[in-house]
Amino acid sequence: MKKTINVSNQGATLDTGRRNFLKLSGVGLAIAGLALVGCDDNDAYDFMQTDVFDLGKGDVGVLNYAYALEQLEADFYTKVVNNFYSGISAAEKELFTDLYHHEVIHRDFFKAAISGATSNVLPTLEFQYPNVNFNDRNSVLATAKALEDTGVAAYNGAGKFITNPDYLVIAGKIVSVEARHASAIRNLINPGTAAFSGDDIIDNNGLDLAKEPKDIVMAAGGFIKTPFTWKEQGIG
Amino acid sequence: MNILKLLDKLSDDKFFTKEASRLETLTSISAFGKKAAVASIPLGLGAIMTTPAKAADLTGGNTYKNTLTDALQLALVLEYLENEYYAMGLSTAGLIPNSDRTVFMQIAKHESAHVTFLKNTLTSLNVIPGAKPTFDFTAGGAFAPFTDYSQFLILAQAFEDTGVRAYKGQAGNVMSNKAVLQAALQIHSVEARHASQVRRMRANKGWIELADGGSMPAATNPVYAGEQNTVQAGFNTAAAFGAAAGSAAYDEILTGSDAQTIASLFIV
């Protein structure tokens, strides 16, 4: 019987070496469980192929990929606004409400758009936030920063796989909003500094992060309970 | 409703490659005494909005000029503009408060890097990068950005929000070269980070709701025209939370023509 492997990785952080954009220094975000579907390091294990959703081929795969990440962000911010951290200011309440609105809109947009194009629509994923304290400002901000920066890097790295120019424009319309989000969150964490567009993510050419789908799915995997594959991108 | 069919229709409507007529662009700009100096944009950008990729065009030194390189030349003009603007602002004694200098030094650093990067990219494509235009950041006396910090911030916001939309409008023109496309996306998101920060320093949200720039003068209306859009590929983005949220969740493109026109306001 094939099983999805779950690896407990207590104490691990999301700092994946050079992929420091997900490093949550001082927060100690740990991955309590990791579905290995996103990683292809283990040839010795079989995976439950029949029930695991594959994102698909070509543009459909990219759209489902974006949909997965928007589901994650929408889920996270839904939790934030349903239980604002203690002591939240009016300004931050408004900001997180806006983020919640935008990500839910993005999520619902992708569901509709993909459904109109294919029957291979990513199902509703389940998420987990094992070391996020939704009642703690630092924890919520750090997680929001990680998710938004991840979104930017994911879209920037996925653009080249899109063949339909209309889809590319749609992705472009969304990624700049994610970057606006990321900038605002980073500024809340480190006001008055260069963090909004910091040297930790912008290189010497003035270029933002762009990450391959494989790297993104690996890094975000700690939040995603429901396994999926994207064979065309070598994931699962 | 078949979203995909609607998406196909968008490409027929010249969604991001429409060349606006001169009359249209001139009358759409709030007049403040200066005609849009479209002619002052360097040679080559006039052809920027042709839809099909042009064949190699031998134009004195620009051996491989085409739609893609035209897009990069437009981006370079915008980066020249931002680069000089911030350099001038930072070197104007007493203009930028100490508490804000770190932010503008970071932005300036990026714009300078973007100029260099785009010039190198064009060179690598065997195209001579356009020369830096002569800028007038007062736009013929309409603004005083180097004596009035609030105006410096206004124009900074306008330039950054314009940059985001302009890059977005050129994505389709550079998608034939995957390396260039990815780099353009990576610059585009940096401009969005800049825009968000400058907006928030002006007590605005980091994102654009409806077509309201946020305490911006009417002369900047072209920067925000169209941002009120709440239909994305046939999907009503206002349905869930209203038009402000729906419109803010997506940034809109600027055509190359409209981006040129905005930049021209500041070019002598």
C-alpha cells in the first residue's frame, strides 16, 4: 500500500541555506510535518499516485500553481482577520483586512478562471501553521512577510512558463500587488529602514527574487497539508 | 461562463498593444500648458506598439531593433528618469528629512542599478541603449519637487506607480525572450515595493483603490486612469468586498504609448 510519507522535522526552520528569503529570524518558525511530495530526494519511497492531484501541463499547471499559493495566502489572512492579534492598531487591522480581501479575490479569481479552462482544477487544500501564534504580532507579521515574498518570487519565476500572453498579463497584475503587500509588511516590521525593498531580497542589479516552482513548493510545503504534484515541473 | 473564451477575446482587442491616436493621448492629459512632447522620445519608440514581433531592423547601429528591444528602451527612459530624480533629490540640501533618507537612498540605489542593467541587456542584444533624455522635473513649472518635499513625494509616487504599470504593459512584448521576461518581472516587482513604500509615506495605502492616486494633483490623473477596473478576464473582482478592494487587488497595465506620454511631460 503506497503511503504519503510524513517527516517530523522539529526544530527545523524555513531557512533553506541560500534561500534566505524564507528565513524567519527570531521567530523560530519550525516545520512540524513535511509532506515529501514536493521533494524528489527519496527514490526509495512510493507515493500514493492515484489520489494525489497533479497541477497539470502548460499554462493550466501554472494557473493551478498560482491558485495553490493564493489559497494559502487567503487561508492565512482569513485566520488573521478572524482573530486579530492582541493589541492590534486600527491601521494594522485595516491593512490586514485589505490583504485578506485581496488574497480571497485572487483565490476566487483563479478558481473561476481555471474552471472555465479545464476540469483539472486544484481542489481546496488544507493548511497548517504549526508554529505560528496568531495572537502574537511578531509571529503574524513574520509569517505574512514570508508568504508575500514567496508569492512575489513564485510569480516572478513562473512567468517564463506561461505561453498565453493574456495569462501573463493577469499574473503581472497580481504580482505587483503582492509586492506592494510585501513592502508594507516589511515596513511594519522594520519602519524607517530599507527593509521594504531590502538587500536581503533585492540583488546588485536591483532585481527582486525569482524562484523556480520546485523551490517554492519545497519551501512552502510546511504550510500545506494536502499533497499535490506538478510532474511537468519535476515536483512529485 | 467560459473564462478562457473571454481571455482569447482580450488578445483580439489589442489588450496591451493598442496604439492610441495622438489626439486621444493629448486630450487625455490634464492640460497645464505643456503639450505632450511625444516627438522628444528617442527614435525607435514610435514603433513600440506594433503587435507582431518585427523582423530585424537595420537602423544605424541598432542592428537588432525590434519590439522586444523597443520595450527595453522605454523601460530605460523611465529608469533614467527615476534615477536622475532621486539623485537630484538626495543631493538637494535640506529637501529630504533625515528620517526619510534611508528609504530614498535604497530606492535610488535600485534605480541606478536598473539603468545599468537595462543598458547592459540592450548591449547584449546588439542594440545601442538610448541616451538619457534631458529632464525637467518641474514639468514646465507645474511642480516644485526640489523645493517642496511634499511635491517631491507626489512625483516619487507618480513615477513609481507609473513604472509598475509601464513594465506590466510591456510584458507581452518581451515574453519571447525568457531571460529578459524574468528580469523585467524582477524589476517590475521592485518598483511595486517602492511604490507601496512611497504611498504609505504619504499616508496612502500601499495599493491603489479605484482610480484614486491618493491626495494627488489632477495632473497625475493619467497615472491612475483605468485603475478602477473591477473585471478581470470576465470575473467580477468587486463582488466579494466591493469595488475598492476589487480594483486594488490588481494593478493595471499602461500601454507603451500612455507610458511614453506620461514620461514626456518631464522631458525637455
